Amino acid sequence: RKEVEQDPGPFNVPEGATVAFNCTYSNSASQSFFWYRQDCRKEPKLLMSVYSSGNEDGRFTAQLNRASQYISLLIRDSKLSDSATYLCVVRGSARQLTFGSGTQLTVLP
Amino acid sequence: EPEVTQTPSHQVTQMGQEVILRCVPISNHLYFYWYRQILGQKVEFLVSFYNNEISEKSEIFDDQFSVERPDGSNFTLKIRSTKLEDSAMYFCASKNAGTSSTDTQYFGPGTRLTVL
């Protein structure tokens, strides 16, 4: 089983749509959870950390279910500039990050 | 806003040659990392460095790889004898010493290594 598993997509959605990404992780001892975004041939950039109670940052909402080892990201009112690859990232007891393969999003005009 | 910088942006080398990739982490950060991303694949952890020594490394980080913090600002990754399969984007990252709530690693723009 992959350590961090994501639906690779691609997701092609019209501007203004709501889109949801899911992610599962295998290590129940994982301690920190993040969504990063990565534009083509660029570095990963932190989008948001994911907290147990769920958290929201503008149009973005992240949820964590530790019992199911499941993380989600919801993007509302999607913009053209949201087009990117979204990376589900987990940190275990060690400090390194484990990345999923990413979900590709294209927002269409 | 402070940022991680990396040089060069693109390095082309012949198989068997040594390369050194350079990174300048954010100045007050204490934890440093190297990751790599082969084209079309996921980002993979290589090594972490804290208090002037390696704290963790992955199975990718074999004897051909080494890291160093030669002065107070630079953090380098050396590949002694490059192989074709070392071709990838190499990202440096750094993190402040904080609680898990400030557990954010900041990534540099990467060095694209091409081994011919």
C-alpha cells in the first residue's frame, strides 16, 4: 500500500465550480498533515496545514479523519489561477515529509 | 518575505562526474532537507540535517550522496559519481525550530539536474 495515496486526476472543472480532492495515508502514527500545491516545474508551496477539527482558508477547506486516515481538500468558486497539482503531504514521527503523487486540477474558462 | 534560494537553476553533467548543488536556507531556520522529484513522479525525501549532522536519510541517499553545511548560510548536496537515474529536480527545504503547529517546511525553487 502506498504511504500517501491520491487520485491522480486530471480534474477539469469550469470556473466557479466546487472541486474536492481526497487522500489516504497508511501510517497511523502520522502527526502532521498538509496540502501543498505545485505548479508545472516549480517547487511545492504550502497551501494549508490540516488540523483535526478541520480548517478553512478563504475558498479552501481541509478536513482530517484520523480514524479513517483520510484527508480532504475542498476548493469553492474555483479560479483559473487554481490550476495546479495538489499534493497531499504527511509527516510521521520523523521530520521528513511524505508526499502523495498529486492530483492535477485544470480550471477551464 | 524570506525565501530559500538554490543554485544553479539547471545543471547538466556527464555520467560519472561529481556535482554540488547549493542551497541557502532561510536565515533563522535550523532544520534542512533535500528532496528530489524525477520528472512525472512524486517528491521524495533524501536527507534531513540538524545541528551539523544528518538526522535522517532515505534509502535513496546512498554512499554517492553527501551533505554539508560549510558555513553559516550554505547547505550543499554532493553527488560523487552521477548516474543517468540521478536526473531529477532537487529541492532544498528548511524549517524553523518550533512546535508541531509551526511545522512548515519551505522549499527552494529547485535545481534541475540532467545527467547525460
